[in-house]
Amino acid sequence: MAGPVLDLGAAQEGKPGPFGFSQAQFALFSAMAVFFLAAPFLGLYEVFLAKILCFALFASAFNLLIGYVGLLSFGHAAYFGMGSYVAGHAAKLWGLPPELAILCGGAVGLALGLPFGWLAIRRSGIYFAMITLALAQMVFFFALQAPFTGGEDGIQAIPRGVLFGVVDLTADRNVYFFALGVFLAGFLLVHRIVHSPFGQVLKAIRENEPRAISLGYRTDDYKLMAFALSATLSGIAGGTKAIVFGIATLTDVHWSMSGEVVLMTLLGGLGTVFGPVAGAAIIVTMQNYLAGFGAWVTIVQGAIFVVCVLAFRAGVIGEIGKALKIRL
């Protein structure tokens, strides 16, 4: 018998608000949008906020795969990192404007996600995770050796360019609002996917794949499409990060980046729309303000993460949703 949280959530989903949000979700989305729009005028550092937005989009893309299909990837740094490299290369050497450079980052994410996903979905559980990790390590060593990536130096001095030939992104405030636009577009796309008939099939696969197959769904096709969408959005997030910071390095494609996005999603709330955003904000803020601890920063981060996992088993947003009996 379903609990009151599920019943209330179902009732709210039956009365969708603007953009398909429930009333509670739309209220939270509005509050989030207003905060990010007002943040630069409240004295917060625009580049720091833009970093949160880039990783929030990356975590949202990752959550589409693990939270709604149940596939744990340990290799999403491959799409984020190569999206960063290709966008940086396109902007610096090809002279493409930032909007086209970022689309190139998304394209390389898709180009990698399709074959990698096709290989990985043939296994499940830990085997799926290990395949994605192995493929991502191949991409890492390619990035280390390929001439266009700059090796250990990476691609530096990437120009921010002029958006649509009109908006000069050299100003931090302009590039922040550009990153905000990319994030909001990606966030709304993920939300639309999750709440579409396609998304309902993904949830069915997550809950009981054999039953979904018995109903006539070709589950491998759905999983591959979800994998490709997640990889594409990860590439866009990486490309946006390269434009904002003007650099693409091996850190973007390293396995530790895959681990970070897992932590962001788990900390914020697995399978929630807003959880990855909250998780990214927490992790990026910790990295920024705990940097003064030097070599101890990893231990401090680990201790904080353990406390959060023990106190918030469903993630920060997941626990808030449980307390309020609403779906977030």
C-alpha cells in the first residue's frame, strides 16, 4: 500500500502547473530562478556562481541516467571533459562564437555517448559501471596524448567571445547570465524528459525492467537514448565551463570528476529534479571555502559528506520532500 508521500505526490502530478511542474515544484523553480537572477546584485561572485551552474547542469544530466533509469555510470567525466576540450578548441583555434562552441561540446558528448552507451547497456549493475569507467579511462589517455588537447597543459586562454555577435562575454556578469541561460534551458529539458511518456518508460525500466519488456518496450533502445541524452547534456555543461573559465584541462576528464558528480547527485537527492542542483551547490561551495585547509580539505569534505549521508539518507532535497510530503 502506497504511503502518504506517494499519494500526495501523485495527486500533485495530476494537477500540473506551468511547464508541467507540480505546484510545489514550480514554486521551488521560481525561487531558484529568482535567487540566481538576483545573486550578482547581492554581492556574490559571478564566476563562482557560474561554476555552480555548470556543475548543476552536469549533475542534472547524470541524474537523468542514474536517478530515472537506474544506471550508475562511473565515466561521465569523459563527456564533460571532452565537451570542455572540443568547445575550447573550437572557440580558440576555429574562432567559433561561444554558442556554437558549446554546441560542439554537446555534439562530441553525443558522438561518444552513442557507442559507449551501446556497449555498456549490454551489462547491468556493477558490470555496467565498470565498463563506463574503463571507456572513460580510454578517453582520459586519449586526452593526455592528443595534440589538440595540449597534454598536461590543457587548452588555456580560451576566449569567451561575443554571444550571437552582440553580447560581449568578457564581462563576468555577462558570462554569468549566459551560463544561467544554458543551465535553465538544460534543467527544463531534463524536467520535460522526465515527465514525458518517454520518461515514464524510463522509470518503469528502473523499477522493473523484465515487466517493461513483457509490456512490449524495447528497453535497450530506451536506455541508449537516455544515455545519449545524458552524455550530450554533460558535453554542453563541460563546454560552458570551458568558456566561462577559459581553460580545459585533464582534471575535467579525470575519473575523480566522475566521482564528484556521483557525490553531487547522491548528496542532493537521487531521482529528484532539484537534488542535483543542491548537491552541486554544496560540493562547489565546500571546495571553494575549504580550500584554506590545504591537504586536509579532502578529509574535511569526506567527514561532511559522511554526516550528510547519515543524516539525509534520501539526500537533502529528498528529505525535504519527505518532510513536506511533496515530490521535488
